[in-house]
Amino acid sequence: MNSVNHYRAFFTESEANLNCNSVPILCWDFHYESLNELKTFSSDVKKIQRISSQFKWNITDLGINERMKDEVVLITDLEQKIIFASEGICKMTGYTEKEVIGKLPKMFQGPETSSVILGEIRTAIKKQIPFEKTILNYKKNGKTYDCTIHGFPVFNLKGELSHFIAFEKAA
């Protein structure tokens, strides 16, 4: 019993001499933000997997999951209407996914967007070949930004053109 009392006394004295600082609540905010980003990323991956499965895509070589970490993903149908936009679209453009679904990517273009580069992109789409271009786009608030686009045609398991996918990043 004496050793227990000795331990308590030592612990009480040591505790009084400790200079403990409390952990700021902000660290939980960072944890929550990180957890929320992971949840969003996982949700985007599942949506793309559903689309891929639904249209029987052959896309093993695009590295979508890795690219989604740093780039916005847009998927369009053959009429170039957006059928999917990753959550990063809001940070890059100010538009939510709901605001862009069903629209054409030209919604991000404006008077200063290069018609030459747009023509090169259209040509690549018609030829069903991948392309990489940097173009001047417009945010929802009207501000411009340079956007690097890596576009790819997506084929189904039968080898037929199904959709287009673009990985975009503010340059």
C-alpha cells in the first residue's frame, strides 16, 4: 500500500510540474476536411465505376483513380453533353456537378477563348484520338483561368466509341 501512496504522490507532483498545452480544436477541423475529401473521392470513383460498367467500357489503361487525385474529371456522351463531373469541378470553376450535368463543355468558354485551340480539340474528337491542350476557360464568376485538358475517346468492349473523358487542371 505504501508503494501505491508513493506512486500517487509522485504522479501528483509530476502532473503539477507539467506544462501541458491543450490541443486546438482546429486539428479536428483538418481531420474532418481530410476525411470529407476522401469520402468525396470515393464517391466519385464509385460513380465512374458505375458508368464504366453500365456502358461496358474498356478503360484499364487511363489510370482514372490516380488522376482524379489532382485533376477534375469530365465525362461526356457522344453529343458532348456532360454526364459526369468530379467534385473538383466546383473548386476549379465555381459550378457544382448539378449545374454542369447535361451541358456542353463550351459553357466554360468565352470571348477570349482561342478558336484555333477549340478547332484542334474538335478535330481530335472527330478523329477519335487523344489530345492535350491548354485553353482559356471562364469560371462561374466570369474570371478566366488557363485549363490544361487531357482528352480521350472511350471505347466499349466491342471497340465502339462510347464517350469522351477529359482530365482537367488549372494551369
